[in-house]
Amino acid sequence: MLSRTADHLFWMARYTERAENTARMLDVTVQTSLLPQSPTAAEQGWRAMLGISELQPAFDDKYPHLSAAAVLDFMVRDPDNPSSIASCLTGARENARAVRGTLTTEVWETQNLTWLDMQKRLDSDLLERDPSHFFEWVKYRSHLSRGVTLGTMLRDEAVYFMRLGTFLERADNTARILDVKFHGAHASGPQEGDAQRDFYYWAAILRSVSAFEIYRKVYRDVITPQRVAELLILRADMPRSLLACMDEVVATLKEVSNQESSDTERLAGKLHAQLKFGRIEEILHDGLHDYLTQFFHHIDELGQRVSRNFLVPLAPS
């Protein structure tokens, strides 16, 4: 497969996944902002949302004051923000259009209709009136895109590069949610002795990655931060966990390997082994933030290596 074709497929899937994850993060921030809290704590929650995507400086340059409405506008509508939902879904559609002949009709029409429907929804007052409904729509369109891809496309290199983009993006975002939200629990989240607030805070985080029912099935007990971290990092049967994402990345890299990709596969295998044989007690003892920061660096390096080995190389940062 031509590297430029693989690049468009990779980024089409990655942008779709990024839009979904942005919707998930915004939804949980909206939900937690409804809990009783001080104005300072509420502001910290919205700043944490910007921190997840490393967009605080860009936001401050454009908006004089931080508010929920301003953050929502910046993270959903703003065309100048490359991580906004509108930018991501536009990017996914443009990459799909560039390789339309490689996609099935169903996959192209799903991407195109998502973009067209987004324009109508953003022109309405749905985001201001019912933001959670809008975020559910974004998640649904992402699910539909993946389902149509797996249900209609030949299992060849095109699908492999799309899945590679999906799971690299998902791993990065799950780690960012964990890192920022665990910091938020100390800064503005539940306080000791406030069991009800503690439950709603961690339940909202689990719902942001579709893990609330899974947590209940696996642990059948009260929600604790340690178990949330274990579920989202080390459980291979949790679809959005770091280990589950790396399972898919390692398997997919084997399918598309070439003469230049051995070091990339080695890096992915090393990261996968650390997750597969890791213990949550050791991770928490050494420091969750340090562990996740190191994971960010590895995932970024892995993405750079994938680009150099298979795709159009990324421009230096």
C-alpha cells in the first residue's frame, strides 16, 4: 500500500477516535460540574479538561476569561483548535475523501453524513441546551464508523492501518483522562468522609470510558481509586484499557510489518509487556503520574515511529 494512502486511513480513524474521546472528556466534565462545589473547584475542573489535551495556552490566547461556555465552544466548535470535535470530524472526512476509492461506499457515506449532520447540530442550540445529547451523538457516530468498517471492508492493510490509528489514539486519551482526573480528585474532587460525592465523582469518570457497568461486573463492590486505575490500565478484557489498546497495537503491527519496522515492534512489545505483567500496587507505589507521563512519551514515540516506517513522516514538533 502507498504510504500516503496508509497515512490518510490512519488519520481518518485517529481523528474519529479523537472526536469521540473529546466528547467523552467533555461529558464527564459537564457531569462533575453539576456536583455541589465551590466556584474555584468548578474552574479547576474545566482547566483540567484543557490540560488533558495540552490546550490551556491556546485557550488563554483566545478567551479572556475561563467559563464552561467558553471551554465548550473552544473544544467543540472552534476551527482553529485542531483537537476540537468540529476539527476532528472535518479532518476525518477530508482524509476519507482523499482515499474514497479504497473505502467501501458504506464507510465513506458514514464519514460524510457525520460531517454534514455535525454542521446542522452546531448551527442549532443543541450544544447549549443539552450538551450531553450532543456528546452521545458524537460517540454514536464513532461507534457506527468502526462497526461499518469492520462489517464491510476487506481485512487487508487498509483496515490494519485504521485500527492502528484508533488504538494509538485511544491509549493516549485513556491515559490522559486517568492522569488529569486522579490529580483532580486531590485538587477539587471528593473529600475524605464524603462517600456520596466520592461515588458520583468516580462513577462519572468510569462512565466517561464506558466502564461503569464493567466495573460493577468485575469488582462487585464500592468504587475505589485503586480499582479504577487497575481497570483502566491493566485489565485486558476492558475495551478501553491501556493493556487492551496495546494488545491491538502489537497484533496490528505484526500484520503490517516491513524491513524498517523491527525497532517499532520492539518498542510496542516492551510497552505491552510492562502492562501485561504489571501490578497496580507497584504502579501506585512508584507514582501514577510518573507512570502515565512515561506512557505518554512512549505512545508519542510509537506514533512517530509508525509515521516514519509506514506513513508520511510527521513534521518535527
